[in-house]
Amino acid sequence: MFVSPAYAQAAGASAGGGIEAFLPLILIFVVFYFLLIRPQQKKMKQHKDMLGAIRRGDKVVTGGGIIGTVTKVDDEMQVTVEIAQDIKVKVRRDLISAVMSKTEPAAAAAAANDDKPKGGLLGGLFGGGAKPAEKAPDKSADGDK
């Protein structure tokens, strides 16, 4: 026999094989979590929030690449999208891949129009668009005559 068993090598390996053996696997899992799993979960949450906020008038892109305008939100599972004039298709909400342009709610649009200065660019810069100051209370109304 030319090969003899090395008993000394086998005995030394079992003495230090505790948590150090699993440390590389744990490190790899942590790297995978922060580089792959966590960003994917964040992206899925953003997509779910985007789908939940779809309303009538939004311009959307379907999973097949069809661009259209949402004309009706049927229920939580599907929407009606107009892809050409008088051509409407029902699309599952989860197959919408992106919202290209978002419409504002009616109350928010009215509030945004009230806050804009009315004097144009130069009027806004030099105070032409500022709201008039409130009048000071009239002192003669106190009864001092």
C-alpha cells in the first residue's frame, strides 16, 4: 500500500469548525439582501402604490407597450383604457407598467390655481403678483369720539 491515512489532519479540522464555517454564507446572504432583495421589495411597493393611485384621465402604458388614457376605473382589479378615439379596452390593473402623466384631483387643481401669482414673471419677481395686505382695524369703531 502506497497511500496511508492521515489521521492527524482529520482530528484538527473538527476542533475549529463552529460559527467560522458559516460566516462566509452569512456574509453572502447579507450582501444579497442589501443588493438584490431589499431594492426589489422597494420597487414592488412603489409599483403597488402607483397602481393604487390610478384615476380617470391618467395616461398609462400597459405591459404590452400600449399607451392609452384611463377613462374608467372599474374596480380594484381592472380599468378601462382608451387607446384610440372611441376604442376602449379593459386592462387588468396589475398589468399596467407605468403611469406617464398623472392628473390632479379637482380640489388640488383648484387650490394650485389660487396660489399662483397672477402678475407674470416680472410681476412675481417685483411683487406685482402679491396679495394685498389686510386692512388695519378702524380705531374709530372703539367708541373714541
